[in-house]
Amino acid sequence: MARERDDLETVDRPGPEHVPVRRRPDLVRFLTTGAVLGAVLGGLLGWLGPNAAGRTQVQEVVLLAAVGAITLGLLAAVAYLVADRASLRGQD
């Protein structure tokens, strides 16, 4: 009789199910990282690069930091789209 009771208890408790998990990249992290790296690289280029005629050092740094942030931010968005598409390939 004890044997039948054990069988019933194991049937009532479902076992672990395997559910596919999609690990998606985080858009905010991609964009933030790209923008910060672009700003730093652009700022360094403006600081260490040659002086432009009619511009102060601060103007060069700010301008190149902004251009670098926008450019690498856009490249990071493209990298995010590629990473997101690659995360779908494991689903099929």
C-alpha cells in the first residue's frame, strides 16, 4: 500500500520544464557606452590634436566630443541591432 502512495505523490508533483530563454542585449547599455566612449575619444582628439585657427581649445574639445558621442552612439545602435538579431538565431 505504501508503494501506491509514493507513485501518486510523484505524479501530482510536476517535474522541471525546459523553457527556452532568450537573453536579449540591453539597448540603453549599448547606447550609453557608445556615447561615452565617443565623447571621451572626441574630447581627447580635440585636446591633443592640432589647434584650429579661430577656435579656442575648449571649443574644439566640446565640438569633437559631441561629434564623437553622436557618431559612436549611432554605431552602438547598429551593433545593438546586430546583437539582437544574433540572439534570435538560437530560437529556431
